[in-house]
Amino acid sequence: MPQARIVYLLLLLNLGLVPGADVFAGERDKPSLIAAPTYPHAQEPIGDVRQMYDGRLSQELAVNTFRNIDRIFPVNKIKAAPAKQALVLPSADFKMRQQLTQLEWKERGRTINLSQFFELNRVAGALVLKDGKVVLEQYRYGNTEQTRWMSMSVAKSITSTLVGAAIKQGKIKSLRDSVSTYVPELKGSAYQDASVRDVLMMASGVAWSETYSDPRSDRRRLLEAQISQKPGSALEVMRKLPRVAEAGTMANYNTGETQVVAQVLRNAIGISLSEYLSERIWRRFGMEADAYWWLDSPNGVEIGGSGISATLRDYGRFGLFMLNQGRIKNEVVLPDGWTYEATTPTLLKNGKPLAYGYLWWPATDLAGQRDAAYAAIGIHGQAMYINPASKVVIVLWGAQVQPTGGAGSDNTAFFQAVNAALR
């Protein structure tokens, strides 16, 4: 190899670039190069999913892990729009932006400001949109606009929205259909008579324990099935559960229900949930970056209750899609009235009210109820809040080490304060 070529290769190594095979081929005057990974956090050490659920990650390792969850399990890509088609999020006027940076509110007898809220809740990223314009965008702990952050149960609400899209297209005929119509493996199980609507409300009547840190809980059994990456193992966990009430008469928060929903969707639409999300919403609404979604096994089904990893602005764009009632330009992607039906309190079959929608959390405070506000909420501090009346979308990334109970301040009080300031 000529001495000049050797010097050239040494220079590349010093710059942190890895030469491709063409460098050694000798047939090309200008060798092609493979640059170091473009994702800014790709080389960070991360923890594992058991440590996450047990709350055993250090603060630093939690941050690294939460922005690299696509390295924990196999994933499918949710393809974004071409760069020129990305939905632009312009900045709001200076006065409005400054007003929010000076925000203060009362909470349990104390005054909280924005900086304190971020510290108390270990907020890793925050985005506030008003009328589609950026009022606040802040990244912490080394995050950037390129960072993808985990959704945890925020993914449940996205899965629910895909059900709406499938109903609009006629791929799911009715919410009254039994889930076993779409998932024959559930025939003969406690889910046989549960409807699609029942599982969207987590009201199947099937027994379930959701405790994240208890290795004996049903939630952890489902997690272990996911860790095994054995095809069908997650659905098998659900198939073996006992019934404790008539379907539709009792609600119990059950992440496993969302895996049933994911399997219903997969069988109904005939493609992966990631491809469907990209095809119906992600690309067409103008998300700017590819996202990723955990699978239950290699080439398997997406985890309906968690595992989406996306940028802060693209979570915000999804909020705008909901705020726009599922409309993309001249097409309505969701059934008429879906965004209201799915995000407001529901009724069980026995007439009992349920403060839960279709995998969305309706607002519980009086001001939020007045505005028909709602949220997608995930453990470790993730949230996507949407207020149709004030046209506000708020996205929060959390880096809380404990799955639950790690917040030092109330997100609802923050949401109320932002809405009051921006009206």
C-alpha cells in the first residue's frame, strides 16, 4: 500500500472515522467512508429493562437508557416524512415565550417556578405548543433536537389512535366486535367475550396486577415474556389469565390489555403497527424524524403499551394531529368524533362512570374538564397533554429513576398554569 495511502488512513483514524472497504480496493481514486454513528447518544452505556422497572438505575444511567431504548429490544422503524415535507413548527412571538419562562404557580401552599418544576420532576425535555407554534422548547441532561426519548405508556394512547384509523378504513368493523374475532388464539380464554371497546377501556373483567417493581406481578410476567423474545409468549400470558367479572363491568389498569389491542390491530390491518402508523399518520402529518417501536419478538408484534422512541417535536406533532381531530390536510384519518369519544370519561356496561377513555386519560381537574383536556401518561415521568379549548399541546420527558412516585411536583398544576398563561 502506498505510503500516502497509509498516512491518509492514519489521519482518518485520528479523526474518529472508520474507512470503508473501498479504501483498500485500490481501484478507486476517491475512497468512500463510513462515518461514526450520527445519533448523538449511540455509544452511551445503558442499563436493562429489569433495572428500569425496579428503579435501580443511577440517575446518569437512567438518562442514557431512556434515550437509547431501541438498543434494549428488537424494534421496527416508524418512517418519517421526507425532510422537505416535515411540518414546520414556527416560534411563537417573543412576548408569549417570555411570559412562559417567567411562569409561577401555587401548589400545595408553595410557589413553584419553571426551573424548580424541571428539577423536582427531573424533566429531561419540555415542549409547549400554542396554536401550532413553539412557546417553550427545552432540553436537559445533554438531550438535543436529535434525541429520541422513550414513551412508556404514552404509546398506549398512540395504539388507541391506530384503532381509530383502522375503524375509519373498515379494517376493524366495530368496537363491539369481540377481540377473539381478530385474535383466534383468545377463543376459549377469559378474553373470548371481551370487545375491542372493553380492552380499550381496560375493562375486560380479566384479573391483573400492575405493580412494576413486584417480580410476581402480572405486569412483570408480561415483561419477562417480552424479555424472552419468544414469538407468541406475550399473548400466551394474556390467554392464561382468569376472569373475575363480566366483560365491560369492571375496570382495572392493565398494560396487558394493550398487547391484546396490538394483536387485534396487527391481524386486522395485515401489516406491522409501525408501518401502519407511518403510513396513516407519521409520514403524512409531517413528522421530521424516524421513530422506533419495541417488538415482542424478532419480526414480531409491536408492544402496544410501551416502547415507542421519538423526538420531542414529533411527540408534539402527534399532539397537534389529535388537536386537529385526526385531520391531515383534506383527509380525515380518524372517525368523526373519535378524538372526543376516545379522550373523555366512558361508561361501563352497568352504567358506572369511568374516569378513563380509550387508553387516554381525561383531565380530572375542573379547568381541564371544562376544556375537555386529556393526556397520555407514562411511567418515569412521560406525558403528552392536549387542551382542545386553549389549543395547547405540552410534551414532557421524564428522567425519574423510580417508575412511579418519583415526581416532586404535580404535572396537572403545571398544565393548568401554562393554560392560564397562554389563554
